Amino acid sequence: QVQLVESGGGLVQAGDSLRLSCAASGRTSSNYGMGWFRQAPGKERESVAAIIWSGDKTYYADSVKGRSTISRDNAKNTVYLQMTSLKPEDTAVYYCAAERAPYGSMWSGTWRQRATYGYWGQGTQVTVSS
């Protein structure tokens, strides 16, 4: 089992920056590919960014590309999502997720799929005011 706890959400103004953290614990959590998803009220949960287990490859949704950076500190078992130039449309609950198995084979064709991930956090609310 891998347990995930998100933090860092809050209420910010448009144009501000925010860094979300996802602390992982359990089975050698540093060996899992990780993703960030978000869900706005009344909308489907959507993929935001992902990073493979080694940290050598990252993926981003077009909606956040150029404004967000996903990174990981395996010594701290923590994954981060740094977001800049926030917009009201970024308002959502943000979830982190871990792949179903360590040393996973996440790639450009699968990172967006919820089925790629077997573990989910409880989410952290991000609200961006205009």
C-alpha cells in the first residue's frame, strides 16, 4: 500500500503562485510514478501533470504547460506541483496519485488515464480569485 497526503492548497489571487506537495508513505513510495489530477465542481477529474518513478520524464496537460512544474524529492518521498500565473479556471480540488506498481511503465499515452494509478490522496482545494 502507498498512502498519499496532499498539502499546500489555499485561496490565492489570479497571477499568484502556489506549490502543492504530496507526501507518500508505505511501500518504497519513491519507486512509483506519480501524477497530479484536478476536479472542478461539476466537471470530470482531469490530468494535470505526471512524473515517472526516476524523475527523468515529465508530462503536462496543455492547460498548465509553461505555468507548472512537477518534481520529486525521493529522499523525502514527496512530489511537488509548482504552479505560477494562476487563473480562476485553475480552481479545483487537486489530487495526487501513484502508479499501480513500482517502476511502472507510464508513458505519454497512459499518464492521463486514471486507470494508470492505483493510489490516490484525499485532495487539496485550490481556489483562484479574479
